[in-house]
Amino acid sequence: MRDYDFRKIEEKWRAQWVANKTYHVEEDEKKEKFYVLNMFPYPSGAGLHVGHPLGYIASDIYARFKRQQGYNVLNPMGYDSYGLPAEQYAIQTGQHPEKTTFQNIDRYREQLDKIGFCFDWDREVRTCAPGYYHWTQWAFQKMFNSYFDTSLGKAQPIDLLIARFESKGTEGITASCTDELSFTAEEWKAMSEQDKSQTLMNYRIAFLGETMVNWCPKLGTVLANDEVIDGVSERGGYPVEQKKMRQWCLRVSAYAQRLLDGLQTIEWSESIKETQKNWIGRSEGAEVQIKVADSDIDFTIFTTRADTMFGVTFFVLAPESELVARLTTEEQKEEVDKYLTYVKSRTERERMIDHTVTGVFSGSYGINPITGDKCPIYIAEYVLSGYGTGAIMAVPAHDSRDYAFARHFNLPIIPLVEGADVSEESYDAKEGIVMNSPMEGKTSFKGFSLNGLTVKEAIEATKKFVSENGLGRVKVNFRLRDAIFSRQRYWGEPFPVYYKQGIPCMIPEECLPVELPQVENFLPTESGEPPLGNAQLWAWDEANRKIVDKALIDEKTVFPIELFTMPGFAGSSAYYLRYMDPNNGKALVSEENANYWQNVDLYVGGSEHATGHLIYSRFWNKFLFDLGISKKEEPFQKLINQGMIQGRSNFVYRIKDTNTFVSLGLKDQYETTPIHVDVNIVKNDVLDVEAFKAWRPEYETAEFILEDDKYICGWAVEKMSKSMFNVVNPDMIVERYGADTLRLYEMFLGPVEQSKPWDTNGIDGCHRFLKKFWQLFWDKDGNLQVDASEPTADNMKSLHKLIKKVTADIEEFSYNTSISAFMVATNELTAQKCRSREVLEKMVALISPFAPHVAEELWEALGKDGSVCDAAWPEFDEKYLVESSVQLGVQFNGKVRFAMQFPADATPEEMVQMALSAPEAQKHLEGKQIVKTIAVPKRIVNIVVK
RNA sequence: GCCCAGAUGGUGGAAUUGGUAGACACGAGGGACUUAAAAUCCCUUGACCAUUGCGGUCGUACGGGUUCGAGUCCCGUUCCGGGCACCA
């Protein structure tokens, strides 16, 4: 008997793979490509826990499977290595973030190497490496130098737009912009350099904008919308306030429609597509011009319910709207100011939670363009400045928020749908027949009427009427905002930007990358500048002298360099392109390599990135696609979201005020407090009492009340965290059971996409299976028991059943059921005493993606050349599974009464006859009449009797 | 509030997509081997009734429905998870 010595086997093959460069990948035109990618990790100080490898193992199995099918598989790995934790650690300890980041990377690498992944480490990328962020800066510059042409639906060089301004001004331009501007060619030419720069910011895809941002005072930086959750920062949970600041932004909103449309072309889960759809938030409606009474001012409102124009009883402006100042009358000024002060005092969080009705009358009236009615204009915080036009028409009868407002301020409510009862609440449904539009005896603009139409018809009719009569236009609004792209931090990509008389200019492309300067202090400067302000000599730093030299080519003064850094998502937005050509110093990716690898075929990662990375990355890729750099409109063709691995905590129960611990089943007899206990000293919920005593000094003298001589621990599913003592790291599992067992077990735990608690309870089963699989190949004396014998029909049946199942399962990521199938097949072949080389070689090839180390060892033992990862994936042949007869349940009145054999090719009629003449059938037929018979070949026979 | 996904033994989870529910594994119980333990192997293991043998009834969150037949399809309810949220 040769033992399954996993330690020796795994160590040997780890070394061999490195020595032979087994997983090195080259572009190869002769082979079809397949690109598998994991979301690269942020190397945190805690190292990997068992949750991390889940996705890596799943994709590794897939990558190996595809390689065995003959594809040229790219399966790279790298590190998302800029980020806040390293910087905060630096602030606390003075350790440079680069130092801790590199230490963490080394630790990650060490842990990853133990699990047997087929990563091509020659392609590793780190977002904090100058050779990498060179291309992050480069892409930013491209965005700066581009605008989005709405008629072409793609990015164009900003120079085209400038040329256009030179000749025709803004007349007829089709460009995504922050504000609608209007000027002539003459006016453009007359502008100062500053004004021109300012104007172009309105169109650039990467632009400097004065916008409301999420400012987190505690973190000292602005945050993107997806980094703010329920009004507090995602990281740290600190309060976030709205502040108007000058920041770099990316015009993601220009791509909103394409981001939405693209979802239909990719294989992502419905739920994550839904999340993105919600985040993009397309709504189709109308913008309508409203004239202010006794004034020449007018303003625009946005509505999706154009049909309710006849029910408008007031208008509302967002408090931040610039119209507020213009529409507030003298008499109301004091009150309005009071209200604005109140609104300013409220944090984002308060505003989000507390929906009490507040507002103030501006003193002005707006004229309903259809009815001609004069309606008061209010200012209220329930209207948001950032969405639509920051002004609405209020229809209390059919909008719950307007309803609450109208009730509070005693404003009229006009119902517009037949049968709608608005005495208690508004009728928001878009259903029913329209009435009161106009009301009896009232007139309307050009006699326009909606009465008798359904709500849906009325919406369309009004949109048409409004745009045909110049009252407004049809408009699509998106909730997706432009991304705020600068952070007031140190540990991020520097901007390749310098300022010349206040005008932001791009540092010449040949001077990239602009390297992150060394600083001593990672906090903001005393004058409140970002941490990069501490790098006073930065501009003169040897590494950056070339920038200054070029930038100041004919100047003598030093121009300041941008002190902001880029946000976390900058480096992770195009990393999949860089893996295609990671060491290219001339381009992000060469034309040849981009054409060969195209895009990611399979992307594996957590769904928590749905509204962050996965949106930004798609946006970034679409931009690069417009430039012709990326070859596919969508970066990630198929996406699998691995579930989170939660922690499974164990508890011991201490009897109050004692040092005695009582086992789970007996704890109710005492007054106890549950205490978290390290899961690593608990096995199958049984506490290792000695290890517990040694765990903490205060437990050294602990006493135990046992049940069945065991101490049984309680358990609960919680987040995996150090404080709950439920962190299990993969090294410990590898040490005890081996990497192959870890791989198998993580997959056996359940479907990859499902969240589940980590629970070592079942791991022995997977380890046992590997032992059995190993024993299939060795006799009692430790010799290979494989011969050239002809496989039996049973051997082939077991094998091909397995091939069929595993091949189908891998494509569907149902790895847990394939492992079950392996267990069954192994037991069958063991029972059959299969020795056939033909069968056993295929078994090794099949298990190779799941347990590569043991597969390599057996492959070598079988005398095969090369690595098992190049072993051809076995072909499935139906002929071995064809049965001459099948056993089916025979049902009477839908209940299975007995089982019997049928010829596999029996017709339904024959099956019924056979079933009826079977001896077991007689007692069910006695004294009864046959009402109906149903037979489905290979499925079921059912006989209905009365 | 709106949208999405889900609920199956003591546990993790299967079920050819409408056809013998509970594969596989863990745990538990019993047995073999052993001085003993570990390891290994065999049997039992959804519940209830019967158990001398057959066997029978119920059972996939709950209540209805469609069907010869429903874990699977339809309607309603409850619960858990996720997303969006004064977005007009």
C-alpha cells in the first residue's frame, strides 16, 4: 500500500511547475484563446482567509479545463495595491505604504502559491508600480483630450470640438456636457485662455468641475457615490457631507445609454444586471418650460408623468437651485433665508432618514402652460438639485411626496383618474382612465384634452403635444452621475497635470509616468493641501526633473503640479487589458496582443463591485474601445459572482461568575454567557479542552461540564473576522489536508455563486475521497496496479457517466456535483477492480483541474510525458451509456407502486401493455376500471384506475 | 415603497428542468479488525405507524390552483438575503 503523501507530492509539483514554467502563456495564433480572470485582490495586512480562494479555485478549475480542451488560456493574477488601509496604517505608524503593501503582497503570494493555481506570474501587475500606472495616467489624459459626441454615440478628440467652436461656435454641436452653453465663433475667439479652458471643461470626458461632492471630513477626502452607503463612508462609517468643491470628474453619464444597452449583450446574472440598471436609472419623460408670472424669468421642470399636467397645483425648486435667489420675492426673503439655513444644517444622513415635510413659499408663481393657471412656487428639500432640472411640477393627487406636501401646506389636490380616491393618499399607479383634463367648464391651451384616454396613452399624447407646440421636449434622464475622480490622499496615482496660470495642462505624454513622490508625512499639510503638498521638492525631484524641463520648455518659473491623487477604481478599471501585454513600455497593450486576447471570456469576483468597479471598468473600456485600443465594447463577457464565505463562529458557555464551562446541550440548566472560542481548537463542534486551557491564561484553570464525555460548542454564522475568532486561513488547511483537499472541499461546499459559512466539518470526506482515488492506482505492495487490460463494459460506463457529468458541470460551474460524481465513479471502479490503463489515464485527466498535484503525480507514475494540464480532455461517447433496458416506476393514480424493467426502445403502448400484464399490477387492477394510461419512454408509466 | 434572488432531513447540499424527492458528503447510531486508540471497512439514518415477513401514511416555508402526475408551473401569504430609494 502506497500512502497518499500529499505533502511530498504537492511540494514536488510546486517546484516542478516553477522550474518548467508550466503555466507560462504566450500568444499563439495557432490556438484559440480563452481569457479567464479573477478580480485581483487588495493585499490587506490580514492575509488571505479561506473566502478569498473560492473564486480563484473556481476559475482555476475552469482555466485548466479549457486548457485541456486545447485552448490557449490566459489566467493572470495581480494586486490592486493602492488603497486607504495602507495609508491609514502609514499615518498611525509612519511606515511607508509601499513598504507594508509590498510585505502584504509577498504574504499573499506565498499563500496563493500553496494552492496550486495555474497563474502565469510573468504577467503579474501591481497598480502601484510606475510601469503600470503610467497607463492609468495615459488613459486619463486621453479622456481629458476627448469629448463625447452624442450623435455618433462615441468619444471624439477635443480638437474637433475646438475647431468647431472656431468656425461655428456652439451652433448645432452634439456633445455631452455639464451645462448647455451657447456662444458664437466670435465670442469663442474673444475668450481669454482661462475662459476657453473653463468652457472646454464643460465637454471633456475627464474634466475639472465645480460640483457637489461627498466630503468626508474624518477621512479628509471626497468619495464617489458608490463609496458612500446610507450617508456614511463605506470605509470606516464616518459621516459624509455635501460640499461644493473643484474636483476632477469623469463624464460617465455620457455613456449611460451604452452602459445600459451593453447589459443585453453580456452573460451576467440577472440580479447584477438589475443592480446596474437601477444604478444607471434611466427614466423617460418630458421637460416643460414654465413661465414665472409677472416676470420675464422662466424655468424648466422634468416629469415622467406628463399626463398629469392638468393636476399641477404648485411647483417646487430644490433649495440648492440657482433659481431660488431669482424667484424669491422681497416679502419672502427672510423666511426663505431661514429655510435655506436650516437645510444647510442638515447632514446627508439626516436628510435621508428623516422625511418630514419641510419647505417654504418663494413668493413667485409659475404659469401652467396648458391650463394657464397660476400656481405658487415653493422651495423644499424633497426636490434634489442633482436630478433632472432641480425643479418639479407638483401633482399631489398622483404623487405621494407632492401629496404629503400639499396636505402640510393646505394646497389643492385635483384628482385626474376616474375612480381614484385621493381623500387619504395619492393614487400613484399609472393605470386608469383620465378625467378633469381639462376640468368641466375650463379651457386649455389650443383645446388640448386627455379625458377618456388611459394614463399610458395620455403620457404619450402629452409628450407629443408639448414638443409639437414648443412648450418643452421629450427628455431621457439618468440617475447615473459623473464620477468624482480625485482624492485628497497620498497612496494613489498622481495626476499627470500641472497648472499654468491656473489653467490645468497635461504633462507631455513622453514624460509619463509622473511618479509618486516620497513624503515623510502622510497627513494633509498645515495649509490644508492634500498630502502630496508635503512633497515640496517634488517638482525638482530628480525623477521628475524631466517633466519640469519639458513642461517649462520656454519658461523660467516653476508651475505647480496637481496635488490630488486618483481614486481606487482608477487602477482597477483597465487592468485586464494590461495583463494581455504587461511589460509593454510603449503602449497599454500592443495592437497584436489586444487583437489576440480581445476581452475577458470569464470574469470571477464578488457582487459587491456591481455599482463600483464593474461600472467604472465598463465605462473605461468603452472609452478605450472608442479610441480603438480595446477591441470589444464590453470587457467581461461572462461574469460569475462567487458568494461570500461567512465565518462560522463557535461558542463556549461560561456559567455566570465562575470559570466553569458547560456543554451546549446542558447550558439551559444554568445561567451562562456565550463566549467566542477560536474555531481552530474546535473540531466538528467538539472543543479540544486541553487546547482551550492553553489558549488563554485565564482559562488555564477552567472546569468543564461535559455531555457524553465531550464538550459541544454552540455555533453561529457571522462575518469572518479576527474579533470573532472564526478566521480560518488556507495555509492551515493546506498544512493539515493538502491543497488538493482544500480545492475540492471549497468547491464541494456548495454552488460557487452562493454565500455560505465556512465550516470544516465536511472536509474529511473530501480528503478520504482523494485517498480512495489514489488507492485505485496502487496495489498492496505499493506498485502501480495498472495494466493494458481491455476495460469492461462497466468500467466504460462508470467512466463515461463521469465524463458526461463533469464536462457539463464545469460549463455550469456546478463543481459540487461533479465532485460527487467523482466519488461515485471512484467507488464503482474500486468495486469493479478496474486496472485498465485506458480508463485510469482518463480518470487522471479528468481530476486534473480539481486536484492538480495528485493528478501530476499519477500522470508521471503512469509514465506519461509532459504535464497533466496538457492532457487532452476525455471525449464523451454516448454508446457506453446505452442501456438495453431501463428500470422505471409504475404508477397507479400517480403513486409509484412497483418498479420494473422495460426495453429501452419500447413504445408507450408496449410499455402500458407490459405494465398491465406484470404480476404486481394485478392487485391494483382488481375490480377497477382503467380510465387512462400515460407512458413516457425512459420516464414513467402511469395508469389511472377507478 | 419599488426591483431581484431564495426557503428541501440533525448539517452542507442533489434532483436528467413536470416523471421513483433526499444523490454525494458530514454528523449520529450499530458492527468488524485491534490489548487500546487512530486509520480502514460494513450496516442503519426524513417523520410516523407496522416490524414475524410484506408493508402503509405523511412529507420540499404556508394556503389555494393547473395536471394522470408538482420541490419544479400559476395565484395569494409569511419569512430570510441582496439592490435602489423624497430620482418627480
